[in-house]
Amino acid sequence: MNSKLYGNLIFELSHEGRRGYSLPKNEFGRYDIPDELRRREDAALPECDEMTVVRHYTNHSGNNFGVNNGFYPLGSCTMKYNPLINEEIAAMPEFACLHPLQPASTCRGAIKAYDGLQKALSEISGLERFTLNPFAGAHGELTGLMIIRSYHISRGDTKRTKVIVPDSAHGTNPASAAVCGLDVVEVKSTADGIVDVEDLKGLLDDTVAAMMMTNPNTLGLFEQNIPEIAGMVHECGALMYYDGANLNPMLGACRPGDMGFDVMHINLHKTFSTPHGGGGPGDGPVGVRKGLEQFLPSDNFVCDATSSDKHTVDSDIFVGAYHGNFAVILRAYAYILTLGRENIKRVGPLAVLNANYIKESLKDVYELPIDAPCMHEFVFDGLRDKSTGVTTMDVAKRLLDYGYHAPTIYFPLLFHESLMIEPAENESKETIDGFIAVMRKIAEESVACPEEVKSAPHGTPIGRVDDVLAAKHPVVTYKVLKSEKA
Amino acid sequence: MSYKYFPHTEAEVDEMLGRIGVKSLEELYAEVPDSIRFRGEYDLPEAMSEMEVRRLFRELGKENKQLTCFAGAGVYDHYTPAVVPGIISRSEYLTSYTPYQAEISQGTLHYIFEYQSMMAELTGMDVSNASMYDGTTATAEACIMAVASGKKAGKVLVSETVDPKTVRVIKTYSKFHGIDIEMIAAVDGATDKADFERKAAQGGVAGVVVQQPNYYGVVEDYSGYADTAHANKALLIMNSVAADLAVLKTPGEWGADIAVGDGQSLGIPMSFGGPYIGYMCCREKLIRKMPGRIVGMTKDSRGQRAFVLTLQAREQHIRRQKATSNICSNESLMALFVTVYMSLMGKAGLREAAELSYAGAHYMAERLVATGRFVMAYDRPFFNEFCVRYDGDVDALQKKFIDNGFFGGIKVDGNTIMFAVTEKRTKEEIDSLIALV
């Protein structure tokens, strides 16, 4: 962390008349833009020389923490290693310079890559066909729900307007249902943290369009009753939607299609190692069971043995301008080809091994509300010793001082002090042992010097931020920031 | 057994299993019912070495044809300064996630704040969010935002001159979300103002979507649109190609309430359709109705200026089904991309690139007409993209272009071609293409 160089905005480095670009001379002669079409004054963008820009963004990168910096056990986000060969491939000019509307005969290689990933995901998921067009996980959820509604409507079954979502679900599930015009019904979890089948029975009727689930769920627990749940949901005429947020531990162990799911999305940036990019771009491919292909959004590519470029227009669903985040698609395809069938199936078991090892190594000092074998992640409910007043927030902030990213905190909502830990399969035993030692040390500090923990972090470029001030008086542009300073 | 992405030795696996209290990796999955346990082999190729993977993608790359691009329709072949890919490949940016832990994410939070500031300047609006997926989905979300702001009104008017790709995404979202879409007619390549005024006056309209420059490249005259929209309690949503706003009258100046569009034109490679970045800016009073992340200024415990994700009460992780949108992560790294781009280009460079594109396009249009084979499709002002009618076989001509290494425009209908020119196109390239006519 580069606290010495913390601070400036690029606007504050601007000097009138400086420039950081070079463009060719106008060789076309004078074609002046008429005044009536012009904006009144230039946009107040910074004026900087090239090296100032490079130093600014280089120094700021030092105030960030990525997977390449260290252990990033952010639950439900699958922060795995992002291989650099995939970056090289995504940047190849043979792909990067393609216009998305080029005739198929001039982009066969790109179409083959799209189709190759589509087929690999179908194989790994046990589903029939994928569209790679949705841009993110939440976008995939929305697309998947559109597919499900279209399926029901096509059968004249128009009163199915409810989506059942577990109370442990990620907030995107109900939010996606709402954007799709569906009503959300929550199904309870049992004391063991899995879907309450009895409660579900009472919710199922002919107004239910779908049940949305992750498996393993957000507590990291495998929903053992999934065959029974899928049977009940199908029995009532609804479809099963699989939120692929937690697909990683299932690699080599269990396929969503075999669990009974009909529609699913995959987060390429989680399970298939494309970089998270500070919050995107990812990609959220959506797959469907055989018989639902005609409801997939339009504008996909499918290659068969004879022709390498069938451009499919199946439905009236369009979820973006083109074919998804294609450069992300290339990275994920390269990752799958690099791993190959023999290593893909080892991803899940190694991730699950890492998670259970951490859980078993810390459950004597951190509260494990549901003491069961976990999959790729698990949730502590804060420290066991609650008498010190040290909260999950404090533990998270103290971890930053020791050079670790914090776990996901205060989610899921089932517990007050949720601390959700997910180590990816790439993490070595010594990295994990180091994390365990620090987590134990923080537990000790919470007793010995609780104020030290409550006021953490101390070694980061900034201390804890005032969230309330930011929301109460929003300053979201430099223009306003500057006027307030003056 | 050992593999480059898995550090575990066999001895370590055994030791870890011992601590857990199970005998094998298989036993970790004891909870998975046998009936659904996957024990087969994936029907996928065996692992490839790095050299083999590189070779495979090079071979695929050879099946793509590198063409000099004279096509646009929303995606443009702009110049990317070498600095930009250099910065965005820094792994502290690339391999981080959403800046939940502000204390170790100030790099990301700073650039998002800078991005928001620049986009607000470019569009002439008060505020910007941290990004959206792309221009089409940003426009669809703006329609949802308008309806959510419009109390009971449930209809959105969309001009026929809006990019058909955007229209079909709007229609998709609207169909499921329950918004009525009514199209405003186009006359001679521009929105029919009389039709707009008539439909706006019918009532129940929450928003109006127009595009500037429109899909056909025409710079439309939207005088009076904001007043009419506001008089009918509707919001004016204006979709623009971001780079064009360096010189054109801004959505803010036209009186728009929400400015949306795609930021690809700010130097992002075409990459066969993505990743790009959608932008969304609006008037300050609408900020709490906005979808997506927003970064704001605050102070830290040491009194320093700091930046943080803010106004999160709008978002799905807090509000669940009552959130303004389901969007969470989207295109953050592309926000860094365009922020570095705009930092380098600055106010003069962005303007200069736009003026070069304008000059090149107007030169090309003149020369095409001078061949005697083309006429301008519309007698209206255009920026860097325009439609011409050809007196011969468009398909044969476009094939000839491709055979000679050019992506020669987009066929809009029977004999109309739409060409786009950016600052990357040289006079020599334009002359060579025209020589093929």
C-alpha cells in the first residue's frame, strides 16, 4: 500500500494547455462543425501530460488490493487466480479488432470460440445449450427468468407470476425477479440452514413460475433434498432456476442439470477465472435444458459439423446489443482448454478441501452456527467470545492490517455477525495457514487489546470511512467537490 | 497429480483431510446424494500446455479477417493510446473486486469518482453512476427509472430513429417489466416532432427516448422536446455515442433528464461486441432513483478525504426486490479504461479527435457523391456517420470491399449503406475504398 502517494484526483493535476495525446494532422481540408450543432463550451476534462497520467494511475493502483496481491477470501465471489495467458489471448488483435457486425465469413474464428465455450459449459452443467450474451450474473438471472416466463406464456399458462427464493438468497435473486415483473415469495430455511421442504410444500401452486436456488447455498451447505425439491417444483408445473454463483465446488462433483435444474447462469468471472476487474466486466452465460432452447435470447452462434456459423434468432428476447462480453468469453474458453477435463474436475474438491480446513481450524474461536461439512465456503457468526464487543466489521478491518482482503461480511442475513469465507482452489496450504494464524491472533487481540481491533485498520492508506456522511450529503463529481472547497 | 494452478502436494492434501477428519476428497461430498453425483468424465479435451493454447487461439485468429473498418452502427474503430491497456492491465486494478473494503480499494474508488465526474462533464448532466453493462441495457434501465419516477404513468415513447438494437432491448425489458412502449414515427431520417407532441399529449407517458446523433448518423434538432416532455410530466432520455459529445450540443443542453449510451467510442477496442461500458447520467434530483453503483466523497477516521460506495439503499443487496434495479457488478474496469483515455486526451484531444472524425466523414461523403453512383440518403446534418443510396447492387459492392480488406459500411436497407469514419481512417484508406466503386 502506497500511503505516501495517497490522495490526488487527476483533475487536481491538470494545467491549462498541457496535453497527453498526439493525433495525425487533418489531411481532409476544412470541414467545420456548424456552431448550432456545437456544445457551448468544452467538457472540463483534465489537461495533463502523458507521464503525469501514467504516474497518477500507477500510484493509485498501489492503494488497491487484488488477487495478485494476496489472499482474497471474499465469500460468494470465488476470487481465484486469473491466468495471464488468458489476458494475452483476449488482447490478440485478430479478436480485438473485429467489428461485431462483420459478416460471419470474416469472423469464423470468433464464432468458433463462442460455440466452443457454449458447448463446454453445456457439458460441465449437464444442460443442452447456452447463450453467452448476458453481461453479468445478475443479467443472467434476469435473462433466465425471461426464458422461464416465455416458456409459461407459450403454453398459455399466464397466471404464473411468483418466484420462490430462499431466505438465505443473495439480493440479486429477488431484485432480478422484480425487474422481470415477477413477485417474490420467500421460503424459510431449517435450523440446519437448508431449504425447509415442508414450508416449500405450502408455497407451491399453479401461480408459481420458478424456484431460484444456489446449490450449495449461500451458507456453503449442499442442499441434500434437491432431487425431492426439483420433483415437487416440476410436479406443480414450475421450473427450477440455478444461480451459478456457487458452481465452483460442483466442478467434478455434481452437475446442475443432474440436480434437476432447467435454467441456469454461470458467472465466468467466478468459476472460470476471468478477472473481476474491480467489479466487472464479467459475463453471465445462461443455459437451458433440452426443450427450452427456443426461448433463449436471440443472437447466438451455434456451429455444427457442416457449417461453422449458424446465427440463431430463436426468440424475441434481446438482452444486449451483440454477443456478450466477447473478450471475457475468450478468457474463460482459454481457461477451460488449459485445465482440460482432468483438471476441471479437481477444482471443486480442492476448493472444498480448503474451505473445510479453515472452518475446522477456526471454529473453536469463531462461532460456527451450523456445524456441518461445508462446500466451497462457510459462514461464521462473529467471534465466539461476544463479551469483548469486537464485531465482524472490526475483525474484517483488522484483517486488512495483516495484508488480507476481508471475507464477505453481514451476508447472508440469517445471522447478525455473518463472516463468509471462501478460499479458492489456487490457495496453498501455507497461505491458508497464515490466514488461520492471523484470524486466531485477532481473536486473541480482541481479548487482550480490543480497542486496537475496534479502531482498525491502522496500516492502510486511509482509516475507516464515514459512510453516513457520504450518503447524507452526496458529493459524486469533482465539480461539486471543487465548489464546496471554494 | 501436480498442476500449475493447484499448489497442493499429496502430503498436504492428506494433512488437511486429517484436520477435517475425513479420509478422502471424495468423502467431502458425502452430503451429495449418490443419485446425482457426477462420476463420469467431462466430454472435453485433455489439458493443453500454454504453447498449445496459444497456438489454438492463433489458429482461430487466422479465421478472422482483419478489415479496415468503415462501419459503425454504435461501435466505432477509434484510436486507443498505448498507455490505456498498460494501465488497465495492472493487476491491482484487474484482479480486485467491487470496492467493498474502502480502506484497501481507494485506487478503484478514485477512478470511479473521476469517471463519474468526466461523464457528467461530457453529457452536461449533474451526476453519473459508476457504469452500466452497455448502451442498450443502460437505455432500457433508464426507461424503468422513468416509470419508477413517474408515479402512475406506465408508458415510454421511443423514436423510430433510435438504434434498432437498443429498441429491441428496451422492448424486451419493457415486455417483462410491464412498461408500454409506443414508437414515435420517423420522417426522412429524423424524429417526427408532430407525432411526438401528439403522443406525449395523450397522457400516461413517463419517459421519451431519443438518440443523438440518431441511428442513421443524423444530428437531429431536439429543440422543444424537453419542454413538451416536462409539460406532460415525462422525462426526456437522450442516448448518445459518448465521444461525439466532446463537440456536439450535450443532452444537458437539450434539457434531457437522463443521458445514456455506450462509452465504447472512448477508445475501447471493438472486440466483437464487448466488453464495452454503458453510461448513465442524470439530474441531481433523480440520483436516488438511479440503478447501479455510485461513489461519493467522505472522510476517514483520520480526517483525510476518502471515497466510498454510497447511496447503497437503492441497491439489491440492501433492498432486494424493492431495489431500483438488479444490477450489481458490471463494467468497472472499462470505467477505468475510459477514464484513463479521457485523462490523456483531455478537453482538447477529445475535441480534436471528434473534429477529425467529422472532417473525414464529410470528405468521404463528398467523394462518394462525386463518383456519381451515390446520393446522400438524407439532406440533414451528420457527424461521423451517414447514409448514402447506391445505384447498383449493394451486396456485390460490399463483397468487393471485403475482398479488398475493407468493412465497407452497414447495409441499412435495399440500396442504402451507412458508413462511419473515425480519426483512425486516413485519406489514403478512404480514397482506396472509393476507388473500388
